[in-house]
Amino acid sequence: MIEWMRKKFPGKDISRIITVILIGILVLVVLMPVKSGGRDETGQNDKATGSLLGGAEASNETNAATDNEGTTAYDEAYYEERLKNILEKSYGTGTIDVMIHMKKESDTDVFYNSATEAAIIDGVLIVARINDMSQAMDISNAVCALFNLPACKVSVLMR
């Protein structure tokens, strides 16, 4: 490459040309726009939420906005109530109890110098007044599909 530069710029100091190129690259890197962390003006993540519960992605992240104290806007109680209401429409009022366990997971992007936190649904326990195991399997399959969880993370108990 240096030979090419000597042929292209005869009589010029090659080290100065390389220095100018490197300074130009440095200026571009310093002035490069920085990603805002994936949040829009309302504080919500700008990824689309496509779940029935209105907040869980296919990877079971909640996409919840966090306040200054780091707590998530959508917590276990929110998802427990939504799931309970949906299941009670099929199996009757007062027949379902739901418990959801969530964990926080943080991801740091070194290039953009930003950190994001997501509350992830880690497990679901459902106690239902149902008659047979096929109904328990239906509930379990629905929850696995809804939150993109493996079957070992969902448990349905019969009363």
C-alpha cells in the first residue's frame, strides 16, 4: 500500500498523508452519532411488542420502561393478573391462581456505551381447579407458547 501511495503522490511525505488519514478517521469516530439506548420519547423501548399480554417479546423480555430507581413498570403482579384473567375466561372465574417469577437481566453495549435492563419471565406456576390432566397440559402449552418458555419452567397444579 505504501508503494501505491508513493506512485500516486510522488514527492510527498507519506507519513504526513497517513497521519491526515488517521486524524480523519479519529474525527469520524468521535463525532459518530450515539444510539439513545433504544427508547423513544415516551420512555418505552422502540422494539415492537407482539404478545397477547402486550409487553413480552418472543424472547420473553418485558420491554418495560424503568424509572429512576431501576424498577420495572411491568412487574410480576401485572402479568399474573393478565394471565389469570385470560385463563379464567376459559376455565371459569375463581378457579385459577397464578404466580410468575421474573429476573432482571442487563446487557451492556460497549460500542454505544449504553446499558439496558430487561425483566425476563423465568418461571410460571398455575394452580387451577380443573378436572383432568389434558386441561393441565392445555394450560401449560398455552403459557409456554405465550412467554416462549420451555416446559420445565411452567408448572400447572390441579386442586
